[in-house]
Amino acid sequence: MITIEVAGKEYTDFVSASAVKSLDKLCGTFQFSATSTPSQQADFPLKAGQKCRILTDGTQFMLGYIEAVSVNYSADGHMITVQGRG
């Protein structure tokens, strides 16, 4: 399971999640996507510039920062995508 931790709180249950590190790249990248329906009215708490940890099965995989948070709206809900670098 891939988890993103921001300000001590862990977020899971994503529609899709990926985190990639490579020896030939200076930094790793990550992307998480989640959905929400109109009945879920809470603000999404993650913002660009926040420090985060990426965990795989509870073990730290990457330290990084959120670079972008984008939201796509539809009549049935919305898709939230978080992208960043480690």
C-alpha cells in the first residue's frame, strides 16, 4: 500500500498512486489521485509547497514536497490529483 503523509496525517485509499525513484535521476516523483462525491463537502487539506513523506507498506520510500494539486469537476463528483518530487 502506498501512503502519503502530510503534517503527521496519513492519506490512503487513492484511485491511483505511484512513486518512482531512479539512480539516474536527481529526484524521485510521485502522483496520487482521489475522488470525491458531492456528499463529501470537506476541503481537501493538501496544498502545493507542503512537505510530505511517501510510505510503502509503512516504510519510508521518499521525502519530498507537493508541487501541484489539481481538481477536475463533474456533475457526479470530482477527481483530485497531487503531484510532487522527492
